[in-house]
Amino acid sequence: MLIFDPIRFRFGADAQELFFVWLGELERELRDPNALQAPMVAHLAKFRGLMPKLAGLFALADRVAGDQELNEGVTITLDHARQAAAFCEYLKSHARRVYSCVISPELRAARELARHIEKGDLSTSQRAPRRESLEALFTVVLASCQTLSRKLSARGARPSELTTAPQ
């Protein structure tokens, strides 16, 4: 059995600077209460460690491809840090699409409508939503549900019956 010493990775000075800037932008996005929903925050918080790991893997792959020795430490270059940051942006765009079904504006509106209905908060006070707004929102949510039901039925799913609210 062969035992290897661990390979030590470190950012070069310019790569470290890029990482600090990238991390600062990520932290601002994660901490902005209006920017992201909780599931997306939890997902993107993992990128803090993902970016440097990707940069290290890119550096390692280039060293192996160039037949360089791995016995000394590996310095992560600015190019590798840029590749990792760009790949994180690519992954972030995919995460937005995946989580859109959980955090879409329509779903948020439906949850808000349900919260007001449960509370019986259908008054027209300044802070409460107006009944007309809730009815319009209900119409949008209902139309989305009917569209979804038709798409599922077209795929062979069991059809369900949606009814409209009394006029």
C-alpha cells in the first residue's frame, strides 16, 4: 500500500485577491434580506468552499496534464481562480432555475394569499391587502394551477378537477 503526503494548495497573491472580491460579493448577496429566499441562501452558502475547491481541482488537473510533479505545494493561479468563479456563476444560474419552482413570484403570491385567507384578513385597511387585489391574485394562481393540471394530464398524469371561486 502506498501512502502519499497530502498535496498543499494555496492561492497566488492575485488569485487570493480575486477570491476575496468574489467572496465579498457572495456574502453581500447572501446577507441581503430582499435578494434571495431561504432555500437559495442555503444552497449558495455552500459556494464559499466550492470556489476554492474548484480552483484547486483546475490547478491540479493542469499540473497532471503538464506532467508536473505533485510533491511540492500547488499554487492556484489567477486563471484557475477565474475559471472557478465563472463555473460558480454557471452553477448559480442552474440553481436559480431549479429553485424557481420553490421561490417563484407566483408561488410566493399563492403563499401570501393562503396566509391572509387563513387569518381571515380580507379587510380593506391600509396594511391589509385589498379584496380586489386578493381576488386578482386568486385568479392568477387558479389560472396557473389549471395550466399545470393540463400539462400534467397531457403527460399522462391523473387529471384533477379545479373549480373556480363563486363570482
